[in-house]
Amino acid sequence: MATYGSWQATIQNEFGDILPGSEVEVFLESTGLAATIYSGRTGGALANPFFADPNGFSQFYAAPGEYRIVATDGGSGFTNTWRYEEIGAILSIENTQIANYLANANLNTTIVNQEGFGGGQPAAGVYGYDMWKGDTLGTRIEQVVENTEVINESFTISWVGGTGTADVDGTTGLNSGDSFTLNTNTNFSVIIPTDATYIVVNKGDFAIPFPVIDFGVELAKCEHHFRYLTASDFMFNGHATATDRLDCSVPAPTTMRAVPSLVTSGSASDYNIQVGGTVTACTSVPISLGLSGESIFGVRFAATGGVSVSESGVCFSANANGFLAFNARL
């Protein structure tokens, strides 16, 4: 059974006068949204906002996290605000990456979107926002979580908004705040309503507030699985190993989870090489050399003529359609 931490105060104005019946509102600091609060340590519905008693005393219970609490006296209009009030065990910034087993799960104000997805429901098996693809029915979105440590442990899933229920690793029909058990130490699937935001899968039998992570950290988590370079993102130095090619080394900003496959536009005309002052169109799409492991990628750009063995040059996109992607998705 879930247990919750408590917050309590006697509502007073700046002169110390008690303000009975003041309205008390509770918000998550992480999202600014109204928090779910409870009347007792083990639960029980409590409206948000609620009202202090005739003696000005107010109390509520909530899951561990940081909260903004605003008390307003209806008669005088006096307002008192408490910021970053810690309730229960607080997740330090060092632990936020493991607090939520999902990546790119805000899906509201901060979204990693390397491929420029326009929103809505992705087709079955097709990725939209980073880490999220259409489920097998094409009616919800799915993230496969890389995992090697979970064996028979209790977890909770939660989200904001969203129409419908979630499925996790074969457990179906989960509502926000529901707990479930994972009996696996392998990767697991999370399927969620497409319009859900602030999605969290955390250990334990109660939901935690959405842990905010710096965008750069979130991007690195996504690039661990997939890195996308638009036409304006790449111009790499290359070295000619024959008269019809330049071989380039492309460093990764973060180590990928596995040696990736190379994805291109599919059209050779989208790519060029340049040696000296001569630009030459590629005769085939770039290919992976398969020699570079998980953090340095070898890519070959092929062209006819204009290249001498051991010459150096650059490889780049010929137009807005040229891109390179490195795919190590689950």
C-alpha cells in the first residue's frame, strides 16, 4: 500500500493574524500543474484546492516531491506562497535519470524531436518524437525501455491528460497512478495514450512527480539510441582511400547503445564530396564502413573522378534532402 508524506501549516497574514477558511492550492514545482493530494497517509481523496479549518489549520498528504503551495484569504485577499516545499523523500538531480525509466517523456513543453515530427499519431512501428513510435495497432505510442536490472519489482506508471489506458510489459488497462510488477531483467514495452504528457514509470507503489531533466541530458539519452543529422548539420573531413571515394570519421556526442546502422535519404544526388576547389556529386548513397564501434562512425562517400589516393576533402549534403542518421533503436 502506498504511503504519502505530509505538509501542514496554520495560515496567517503578515501580522500573525490567523486566517480561518483560507483557500489552499498545491502545484507541482516540476510542471506547474495542480498536484494530486490526499487526506491521509495512505490515501483518500482531497480536493485541490481545499480550505483551512476554522482555526486556520491546513494539512494534506502527497507523493514525494517538491511543491508550490498558495494560501489565499477570501476576505482580505492576502496571499502567502511557499516555494519548493519538500514532501517525503526527494529525488536528487543525480538520480533523475533513473527515477523515470522513460526518456523524452515530457511530450509537452520540452520535446526531443530530431526528425521534425509534426505531431499526432504515428503509424504502427513508425517513430514520431524521439523514442516514441506508433504501437502495433497504430492507435497509441510505444517506447521500448532498455533494462537489465529489474527482477520482480513493483513499479508505478503515471501521466497527465491522455485518453485511454496504458499497457506495460503485458499488463494491460493501466490507469495513471496504477502499480504493476515487472518480472523481467530484459527490455520492456510501455504503451501509452498518444495525447498523454509528463509520463513517468518509476520504481515503487506510488507515483512520483515528473522529474525535470535538462534538455541536453534528455537529448543525450535519445542519441544513445538514434542520432539524426540534417543537411545543415554535417560537413565531415574525409580521406581518399581510392580514386572514387572519401572515407569520413563521424564522432558521436554520446556512446550509442550498440553499433548503429546508417540511414540516408536513398538518393545519391543528395550528397557531394569536395577535394580542393572541385565539388563532385556522389554516385551512390553513403555507406557505413562498419569499423568504428559505438562512438566513432566510419562513413564512405563515393564519387567518380576528382579524387587522388591519399587526398583530403570534405563530405557534405548537396541539398536540403540529404541527411545522415545512425540507428541503434531497440
